[in-house]
Amino acid sequence: MAVTLVPNAIDRVGTVAYSAPTQALDTVSNQVANNGAMWLELKNSGASTYTVTFTLNGTIDGVASPGKVVSLAAGADKIVGPFPTSEYGTTLNFVAQNVAVLGKAYQLTPNR
């Protein structure tokens, strides 16, 4: 089932307390709103290496790109991003190789 992550707003006030990613990612479809200042924290909770593939918008010379692939070793954490909207769009689409990959989204927001 598709997973839609909601970005945690990050600002100078420090309103978001840190907690590790807990949302299992889908092996078919994941998405998150992308403002170009958004990044993901990925955690592999499994015992094998898994990948996460990010979809690029459009084509290059008429050929669809396979997208950016990030590899996560067993037990590894990675922070990935930001994702320019010109290349990834205002909705970032991605798939995880296994549901053992957990994710959490963050987005920079201007202070009021």
C-alpha cells in the first residue's frame, strides 16, 4: 500500500524533537511533498542491504531515467536530500526494495 510521508517542519525555534524513523516504506509507491528544501532520513532495520530508488521527472533525450538509487547496508541510517523541484518535482516519488526500510521526512520552514 502506498505510503505518504508528512514532512516534519524544521526551524530555528527547535519545535520538532528528534525521533528515529518508524514508518515502514512501501515496495511499490511512496511519496512526500517536496519544496526543494526537504530531505529524508532512511533507516534499514533489516539484516540485508536494501536500496531506495527516487524517481526523476521527465526524460533525457526521450529516455526515462531510472532515477537516483541509494543503498543502505544492514542496520544503516542515511540522510538523503535535498531534492530540487526542477528534477524531482513538487511531489517526491520513491520506492524501497524492502519494508525493512524506514523513513522520515524533514522540511526547512521560514521562521515567523
